[in-house]
Amino acid sequence: MPKSNAVLLPQNVQPTSYAIHLTPDLVAFTFAGEESVAIEVLESTNQIVLNAAELQVSEASFTGSNGVSTAASNIAMDADEETMTLTFPSAISEGKGTLRLVFTGELNDRLTGFYRSQYTDSDGQSHTMATTQFEPSSARRSFPCWDEPALKATFQLTLTVPAAMDAVSNMPVSEEKAAGALKTVKFAESPIMSTYLLAFIVAELSVIEQKADNGTLIRVLTTRGKQEQGRFALDTSVALLTYFNQYFGIPFPLEKLDHIAIPDFAAGAMENWGAITYRETALLVDPNISSAATRQRVAEVISHEMAHMWFGDLVTMVWWDDLWLNESFASWMGDKAVNHIHPEWKMWTQFVANDTIRALSLDGLKNSHPIEATVTTPAEVEELFDAISYSKGASIIRMLEDYLSPETFRAGLQKYLSAHQYSNARTADLWASMEEASGKPVKSLMDTWTAQMGYPVLNVESKRDASGVHLDISQSRFLLSHLVDGDETSAETWKVPISVATSWNADPAPTLMESTKATITITPPPADAAQPWFKVNVGQTGFYRVNMSAEDWSALIPAIASRALPDTERLGLQNDAYSLSRAGYLPVSQFLAIAEGYRNETDASVWRELAGNLGDLDTLLSDEACYPKLKALCQGLFTPLAQRMGWEPKPGEGHLDTILRGVALGQAGYYDDPAVLGEAQARFEKYLKDPSSLAPDLRGVVYSLTAQQGDANTYERMWDLQKKADLQEEKVRLLISLTRIPDPELISDILKRSLTDDVRSQDTVTVLGAVSGNPKGKALAWDFLKDNWEVFNERYGHGGFMLMRLVGLPRGFTTQERLDDVRQFYTTHPVPAAERSVRQVIEGLELNVAWLDRNKEDVSQWLEQR
Ligand SMILES: [Zn+2]
């Protein structure tokens, strides 16, 4: 095993196997535990240091290979370091031995460690379950351990639980013994694995199951009575396992694979080996209520987590600084597998929208970070779970696969997995395997993308003569702050795979740009070519932006309008144009002129992305005099689309058309199309009388547009529906819709309720985020956050996804006053666990203010003359 400098615990003692016995008390919310850890003492010592947090350890003893036991003379807990130091009366000599510990802890309600989750069933009965979330650093909250990914060991778990409840863990049950009201469940010993991948759940569960091709038992577990909502997940998982077994060339190594829905869950899902846990909305599908978008999300999340079974679980990063390798790989591979089982979903176009574009946006900030980051504390580790680790990483993996070819990439990957299975690896090990497979200098190429933050914008100047079209390309770092700072010479250079598509030459060979300048020559277009165009970055596989002359941009508009350019190219072009205009490389009016070229667009991802960018302009300009004109432009795009899509599904229409209908109606309604608003209202009234009248895919749009024009009466009726809804997806859909209500008093009421039992703690931040997205709620949400900071800090301040989203809440402000206010607040209320997110939101606000200052005249004029 390669040794990491980042292993924080002393390395004189290492665990090899844990036997853990836990007895949770689901009434008192405590647990009692004892464990025997087989350890290897590498250097004689009288102290053993391991991780433990929020535990009371009452006994600690060491038994050497000679059979002599010695009790620790002192047990010292360090709450800040989350360690426990055991001191023994005399030195323990080198060799094998067993450490025995007895301890107790709390079943907390903070969604981390060994925690409790409470829920009400459809009969109104309240239930409690106990479950775990250990990644990254919370196994130590459940049992004392060497809680670092490189310190792999085997685990043998035993749980004593109420006889009427079920117990699930990574491994199958090997023995079960009843004793009165309790039963003791012993699980088979796990293979060697990291502590953060251990999981156990004690709950009243229902199960459905199916054997996959190679004999692996796949199960979906839900709270009682919901098992049929796991059917889609089960079918999907069976299909995915066949694909993964074949792609990786190593069959799934465990006997069974469980997918478990948990009512309270901080993240989307967690890749515990053989026992994946999910929030309900990421696993459950009700055919009568769930939307196409939910089915897709469920498939994506399952696929992402299953990819981790190999990449992350079988081979694990040495230390968290290589977290990106786990997450980016699972994100890329997850979409690849979904694309295989659902080619009609066009996952790679969606990937460009959901991953590449999202990451380009975050990584355009000065306050981004390199993919490979140095991290030490648990809070720093948690802050790594962002769009850089997931989406930028996934995008550069896609870029590498495209550059090496899918076959070579897969061969390199299989080498990597076989070389490091049941062990740990670093990023460099993956590149070494890829180099072996390809004979290309992968490491020096990829280092420019993982070690440096940011990415380049390629500036392309074209010249045409008899010998061809010459593209003179130069690269410099793309920064949104170019808007303020102008052209600055950047020290960074990236190795950029460049591909060019043209209207006359289908497949020009790609080249690798290795320095700041390059020239690519393409054969000239035939003399009779009508409106020739070229487009750099074919398929948007490259992680960069492209700028060109106004003429070359304009030459692309007819190819956008006629859809001669494929959907992924159309998607990328408008995103590049918008981002370049946000960063001051292009006039905004040029983006708007390009946007109007998308009138006849048919692809859901392209429309959604365009809607997002227009929505951003909507936020920036909502208080300006020219706003009604912008709204008219947006209506002019979305109303015809809404009319084309209609309200009723067309016979035989596909998944993406169903999604596009929601986007079309939602956007037309948002920009106040009276016909769409009227129809939404009418359908809502009809739904109240006859719930079966509203198709699942129209629910979101009908609820939100009804709320957008709703009064106090509508508001209460929607809360009522929300309370009665059984499916979590429906509850969240209603909550998000409710945030569109226009009356400020009602908005304040939602904010208040978001901290009560009306809203699950896992959904509070989502509700606040949605209120901030309502132009009338933006200021109210921020003020609410400030007024209740203590409560929020107590709940989410320890770090993670939710904290990062929470501090980003005021990102939609556009005025200097609000910028000062936000800066001032975070100065007096520092958030150490999301320090970078705070810098990012402030940078974003500075950019909003500067953008408005520099552009409002240009936009007003263009809109006026249009
Ligand atoms: Zn993941």
C-alpha cells in the first residue's frame, strides 16, 4: 500500500480487523458498544492513538500474542482532534494483539455518524430508525477506529436490536438469535475496506429483490409498505450491474447489493459497499405520481453509487485530497452506464449541461480551487464535495477518454483496478495505468488540469486563403473577473486537446495544443458552400471556452437555427456566448442575438440551459427600467415553444419531450404568458376535485404556476396537500412550488415553517434556496437567514453540502448595498467549514454589481432597438 503523508494518526499501530457489537436504544436515543480490534504494533509503544468522537469509553485493554491482557491506565479524549489516546502502564511490544474497548454514544439527530431518523407512516403512526452516514469522518462517532481511508481492515459486525425490527449492513446476515424482546444479528465478515464505507441500519423495513446475471442478490429496502416504489430502482440496478461487471472486467465482489431508502438523509446517497443508502427522492418512484425527471435522477444516482462499488470501494483513494478521483469517476461512469441502458435519454448532452457547464461556471471564479487540493481537517474534507470534485473532474475524465479513445481508456482503467483492488491508490497511479495502456504522456497532460485551478479560454482568429482556413489559437485563463480586470497575462498553460467541426469537413483530426499558441489549418470550404462555419470543441468534450470574431459567431447562427449543428454543440455555443458576455469578452447584446437563433430549438437540455441563462439575466435586470423588454423577449421565445409542446402528451413521445414540456410551460408561465397561467390554474382546480386528472409530469408546473398567482387561500390548500402527501418527491415538489407565492407575508410564513416540523431538516436548505429564487423572496430569505443564524449554524455549521448551499443563498443580489451587507455579515459571523463558499458568493456578488454597472446601457439599447 502506498503510504500517504496525509495519514494523520501515528502509524506505529495499524488495525487489521474489527469485531464490533452495538446495541442501539431507539427510545432513549443511545447505543452501547464493545469491540475487539486485531492490531499490528509496528513499533513498541505505551500509547495507542485512534479516532473517537462523541463517545464515552469506559474500558480499554490490550491483549498481546502471549495472551496477557493489560488495561489502559489512562483514556484521554481530544474533542478537537477527534482522537482518543490510550496509555498503558508499560510498553507494548511489536507484533500482533487485540484491543478491546467498551463504549456508549448518542443516536444523534444530525444526519451523521450513527443517527436517528423519525418518520410517520401512511396511517399516521410515528416510527424511529437508526442508520449511519460515515463519509468522510464520522465512523469515529459510532465506534473507536482508525478512521482514515488508507487504513483498511475487515469488519465483523453484530447488532442487538428489537426483535420486531430489521437489521441491514454491508454483508449478509450470517446468524440471528432471538432473546425475548431483542434479537442479536451477526453479519458475515466483510472484505478489507475503509471505515467510511461501513454502514448499518436498524428499522422496520420492507424488501423486494432479484438476482442479477452473475448471481448477485440485489435488494431494495424501504420503510414498511413502500417496497413497490423501489421497483424501478430494482430493475434499473439489475440492468446496470450487468453493464458494470462487463465494463470493469471484475465482477461485483460481494454476495449482495442493497439499496436502502432513508427518510432523513443529508446527501443524495452514500456508496457504502453492498449497502447503499439514499434519501427517498433519489431511490423511490411511484408510477402514478413520479415525473420522468425523477425516474432519470433515480437511475443516475443509483448508477453513480454502483460505479463507486469498484471505484472508491474496491480501490480507494489514499487520502481525501484525491477525493475527486472517486467522485468524478463515479459521476462520469454513472452517466455512461445510464446512457448505455437508456440511449434515448441522450445522457452526454445532459452531462454537458449538468456537469461540464456547472463546473465551468464555478471554476471561472478566482476563488475556485485546483482539483487536487491539500486538506487536513474533517471540515476541509467536507468542503471538497463541490462541483469541482464532482463535475470538473468528471468533465476532464470525459476529455481524456475522448483523447485516448474509449477502448484504450477502458484498458487503462482495468489495469488500474486490478493493480489496486482491496487497496488504495492515488491519482498518479491511474495516470500510470493509462500511460501503460496508451503509450501517451497522460500524466503531464492531466496534471495541467488537476494541479492548476481554472481553465483556458481559446481565442480563435480565422484567416482564409487558397490553401485553407487557418485558425490562430491562443489560450489564457478564463476568469469571470475579466469583466473588471480586463486582459491580464496568466502564468498558466493547459495542454488542450482541440477538435474542430466544420460545415464542409465532417471529421477533422484532433490536435493537442501544448503551449500558449497554436495554428490549425483546415482544407478550404468548397467554392459553392453556402454559409460555411467552423466550431471548435466538438461534442463539448474539452474543458474550456472558445471565443472568436463577431463574424465567426454570426456565421454559426444559421446552423443553430437550422439545427445543422448537433444538440451538444448548440448547447455549448450558447453557454460559451453567455459566459463570455458575463465576463466581458463579448457584448451581452451579442449573446441575446445568438439566443434568438434558438427559436426552433427542439432539445430539452439546450432549452433548459438557455432558460437558465435568460433566468440569470432576469435576476440581474429585474429592477431595471428595461426589464419589461427582456421579459417580452423571453416570452417571445417560450410562448411559441409552449404552444408547440401543448399540455397533453403526444402519442409515442419520448422521455426528453416530456421533460421539455415542463420546461416550456414553466418558462412561459414564469414570464407571465396569460394562457399558460390560466390553464395551470384551471388544472389545479380540477386536480383538487379529481386527483387522477393531473399527469405526474405536469404536477410541478401546475403547482408552481398556481402558487405564482395564488393568494392566501391557494397557499393554505397547497400546504394541506403537502401535509397529506405520502411520497417525499410530492412533498418536496409542493414545498418548492409554494415558494413562488407573491405575497411577502406568505413568503415569510414559509420561511418560518421551514425551521419547524413542517419541513424535514434535510429539506430546509432546499426551501430557502427556492425562496431566494423568487424575485420577491430574495431579500426575505437572506434576512431570515441572518435573523436565525444561530439555529442554522447549530444545525448545519459543521460543514457539508447543505452548509455550502446555505451560505450561497444571497447570490442573486445585484446592488452595492446588499454586497456590503453580505460581506459585513460573514465578517462578523465567520463560517470556517464553508470558508471558500463564502468567498465565492462574495466574488459572485461583486461580479453582479460590476456587470450591471458596465452592461445595463448596452442591454437597454439593444432591447429598445429590437
Ligand atoms: Zn459519489
